[in-house]
Amino acid sequence: MKKLHKTKLKDIAQEAKVSVALVSYVLNGRHSGRIKKETADKIKAIAKRLDYHTNSFAKGLRTQKSNTIGLILADLANPFSAQIARIIEDKVMERGYILLIGSMDEDISKFRRLIDTFIKQQVEGLLIVPSENSIKEIEDIQRKGISCVLIDRYFPSLSFNYVANDNYFSTYTCVMNMIENGKKTIGFITQKTDYFHFHERRRGFDDACREAGVDVENRVREVDKSDLNNNVERAISELLDENPGMDAILFSTNMLTLHGLKYAIRNNLNVPDQIEIMGFDEVQYYDIFPVPISYFKQPLEQIGHKAVEYLIAEIDNPGQPPLQQVIKGELVMAAQSGVE
Amino acid sequence: MKKLHKTKLKDIAQEAKVSVALVSYVLNGRHSGRIKKETADKIKAIAKRLDYHTNSFAKGLRTQKSNTIGLILADLANPFSAQIARIIEDKVMERGYILLIGSMDEDISKFRRLIDTFIKQQVEGLLIVPSENSIKEIEDIQRKGISCVLIDRYFPSLSFNYVANDNYFSTYTCVMNMIENGKKTIGFITQKTDYFHFHERRRGFDDACREAGVDVENRVREVDKSDLNNNVERAISELLDENPGMDAILFSTNMLTLHGLKYAIRNNLNVPDQIEIMGFDEVQYYDIFPVPISYFKQPLEQIGHKAVEYLIAEIDNPGQPPLQQVIKGELVMAAQSGVE
DNA sequence: TATAATAGTTTAAACGTTTAAACATAATTT
DNA sequence: AAATTATGTTTAAACGTTTAAACTATTATA
């Protein structure tokens, strides 16, 4: 049972025959310009030799700052979450903070536990990719006066900081692009949900169709999340049956898109000549499918960065008017088919 | 600029007209059976009303325990990492600890930064899914006497705690199964790497073939990670060209498997009758491919659980002889084709 | 020569908890 | 009635750090 002695300021002070305070000043670079270079160097050398690491408990207790930000994800196993987590972690570190990551796995009680945990850990702010039914908890956070920025999803009824993809623009752009490319009968497969961002995607689709003068009637299917496999398949074949000559389908999530691809491959649809498939979100695996697919790429990088900036702004200046921004992503066209 | 006053023990004590110590005893349930129920209830009620949350800085400083475990992943964006993170987070919470997650993104300097950060945060132990060239840092951790368990990958040259998939068994099992099913000419596509676990997979393949009396000569390709796309494709077609009648290919990672599927679909191979494809790791998307595929499923759940158990054991009893275990996963056979 | 400014360092209190030990009172035993 | 035990609560020190303020010694200024 080896007893590991963690080096503390006192150890360094003794070794250097100076006071603890001086060591602290040196190691924090807070020397008001008065510390002798010689002493400073000696102290730094000893700190290094003894492998000193600040005790953040003591530091945090004394300074009342944790330098810590919490990130709560709807579901870590979702590639979207994982990607955004990575982006945010980098950005947060760059700004001198530490990121705590928690995944609520679409489970509200876990969400509450995470919030409590993070509060106990004295996080200075929270970044949240909220899940569907978490509005009450979000309001709670607001009430407690904790700095917080919502990511990707938000509640228009709440006056809250958020950064999200411009979902209206996304589907609007997709449709317009299809139409430019001569598509006439466009289907849309989306998810049945209360999420505001899905409504926006729907609205973008509808408006674009209306503006372009193409029909929307009976061209949209909202599928239920449970038993997605079968529901999507059914939705697609219904859509195709009831709209002969349909020459394009837009899917509103990456999972839906993948199912669309599956359907196309299984049924030997000629993509994109007979029917074009357009998806949402970049998925590492799109290019593995033997079918060219264009997709709307959410601006994850920018969303992550902006969210961190907003949060830090809020931390530095709590209670400011809400910072809200939607960011436009871009359409990534399939590699021209024929070239393999 | 709303000033948010965080409730502390003192506030509760004043409100209840008792000492801070008593409040602490009550809230920690550490009442040696002596505290009047009435008082305890009153205190608890006030704590709840004032929304008290322990200040873990103060608590950690005083108790010298952080109740915190750090998880360092090779790459959070890899589905394997994300899945294992989820499993571990649950398990760790269940055992009363808090999990800090960090992703090193295959970047050694980031790895070192994460270790430092976690040490400063006073983690009681580290769980690490190490990346290829991190052996020096791992030894460092060992030298510092920090409790640590390696996950999934380990260094046989180091005497260290680890929990991993039984990689030898995995490929051995796959091959044997193929042979039972009448396959005669089996190819193996794996990654060119120094990772010990890939060597094990290779060894399992070789041994199984040898034992079953089938040839290994020229049936294995180790592809370079860079430009995986093209390399895999080339490897497969080489393999098929040079081994006419090859009736099965085993892939040693999920990415490789996906590329294998892509190849099969593009080239209209008849899977599994003409050629069987067997993969590694569960991937959410396998079943989307219009091709039946069997795969070896790593026992992620058990690996995660065991790793947490080992780490806590090590924390409770540091310096004990190393705990090491490989766990056998299972082969998941493709849904019988024909049934759609 | 006295005074003030400068440079370099130390003192001491504070952050919010925990916890062994002490204390006070009431109940029980001798 | 004194001594003991049980019950309920408080005291006070400690954890490792930061930081305003104080101190000391030296140098510059009046």
C-alpha cells in the first residue's frame, strides 16, 4: 500500500526556504513584477522536480472559481453528440476551461442527476443539447441563475441563450437545389416529434415547395421513432406508390437517410437518375454506400465554437439579454456519379 | 448582474439554530444514531427548501477524496469509444463516483494535458483506452502511483491492470465457424499497426486456419490506415484475384468491414453464397446494408463493468498485484437471408 | 540626515467542509 | 445522592490555496 505524497506548496516553500505565499505568486505568474528572477526560477525548478500539480479543490474553494464547464448531451452514443463534444472540448480547453461531459441518454432523471452533479462540482456554466421533454429542467436551471447555453435544440417559448443550425434554411435549400436540378415531385420523410427544430425543417420544406410551385399535398410522411426500421420502409413505399414519378426524397435526419439508402439499394432504385436521395448530417458511412448521396451538412464546428463563446460571455456577464443565433450550414453534393 | 447566493451549511445552521457541524452530520447521514429525529428532519427540510448542494471543493479538500474517476478515450468520435463511455458512465455513477471524460483524439500532447488536468482535479483513478504510441505516458502514470486500468488495448510488456476483449478468441472463433459452414478459402483483412490487440487477432486467424488445415499463405492483407478507402478496395480485389474461389473474408475492424460491404455491393458479389463477409464490432448500420453479415460482437458491457470494478478495487487497495482479464465476446450470425 | 519610494518577501485570514473530541443535560444505575 | 451511562449538540482544528496588507531592507530623494 504505497503512500503517495502529493507535492503541495508547502513542500516547495520549505525546499526553497521561502514562504508559501511567494511560491503561490510565482507559480501563478501573479508576481506584481516584484519577485526576484533568481527566486522565481528556483521555485519553478523545484516545482517541476517535485512534479507539483495544483490542488483544484483548495484553489477552487479559495477563489470561488472552478474554471469548469459542464456539457450535457442528449445521447453520447449518437454520432452527432460525439462530434459536437469533441469540438466543444477543444474549444473549451483553448479558452482555459475544463470540460465535464455527461450524457443523459434521453432519460430525464439522469438529466437531473447530472445537473446536480455539475452544480456540486461548481461548474461555472452549462452547455446543453437538450432532449425532448426536458423543458422543465431547463427552466429550473434558468431560475437558479446558472449560466447556460442550449445547443442544436431550443425552446422558442423560453428566453434563453442558444446556438443552433438554421433548420428552416436547411430544408429550404435542399428543396430549392432539387428543383434547380429539375426535380418535379419531391417527397419528405421526417420524424414525428415535438422538437421545434423538426418543425422548422418541415416549414422550410413546405415554404420552398410552395414558392417553387410544386405540390406538397401527400408528399410528407412523419414516422414514429419506435420501430423506425419498418416505419421508414413503409413510409417510403407509400410515398412512391401514391406519387408515381416521384423523383426525389429528402430525409430529415441521418438515421432516416440511412434507411432511405437501404431501401434504395434493396429495391434497386436508380439513384440519382430515377430518384434522388438527399440526406441530413454528415455520416462517416455515406460514402461507403454504392449510391451517390447529397446531404445537408450542419455547421457543427461553428455551432460548437459559438456556443462556447456565448457561454463564456454569459459567465463573464451574467444576466445579460439572451444571445441567440442560428447558423446556416451547407449542401454537400454527391460526388458526380459515373466516376468511380 | 444578479448575485446568486449559494446556500452553505452555515445558512442552514443559522436557520435551524444549530451548529454547522450538526447540519453536516445530518446531511451526511453520519449521525452516530444520536441525533434527535426532529432536529434531523428540520435540517433536511431547510436544506431542501434552500436548495443546498454540497460544495465539492470544500468537501474534497477536507476529506482528501474526490469521488471522481477519469476516463480517457483514444477518440470520442469513434462509436466504440462513445458506447464504452456510456456504459462506464452508468457503472461509475452506480458505484457513487463521478466520471470525467476526456478524448485524446490520438494526439499525445492532448493525452498529457488530460492526465495533468485529471490529476489536478484529484481523480482517484483513471480508466484509459490508450492509443498506439502512448506507452510512455502510461508508464508515467504507473510511476506516479495513480490507480489506473487500461481498457480494450494493453501493453503486454507492462505489468498493468487491464480489461479487454479476447482478441485471439474472436478471430479464432470466426474462422472456425466459417469452416464449420463449409468455407474453404478464407481471407483476412486487417490493419497495419503495432497494437498488440491486432496481433492477437492475426494470431487467432492463423492458428485457427492451421488447426483446420486450411491455407494461410497469401490470404492475409494488412492495410495502411492512411487512405483506407483505396487501400481496402485494392486489398480485397488482390485477395480475390490471387485466390480464385475464395469463399469468405474476415475483417478485423468495423471500418474495414464497412468497406468490405461497400466492395461487395458495388461489385455485385453474391453474399453470402458465393462469398461470406464476416465483420468485427457491432455497428448500428450493418443491418441497413442489403447484405447479410455476421460479426463478432465485443463484450462491451462486460468490459466496461469489469474495468470499473477493477479500478475501484485498485483505489481501495492500491499497489495490489495487477488485475488482468480478457473477456470473450460472441459471434452474431446474420439473419438468415431470404427472409426479408 | 531624515524621508520617501522601491523591491522583495512574509503574515495571516479566508474559502466551506468534516470530524474527533469536548461539552451539557437527562436518564439510569449504584 | 453520587456516579455512571446515554443522548444530543457544539467546539475547534484542519484540508491547500490565494491575496490584501504588512513588513523589511535597500536605494533614491529632499
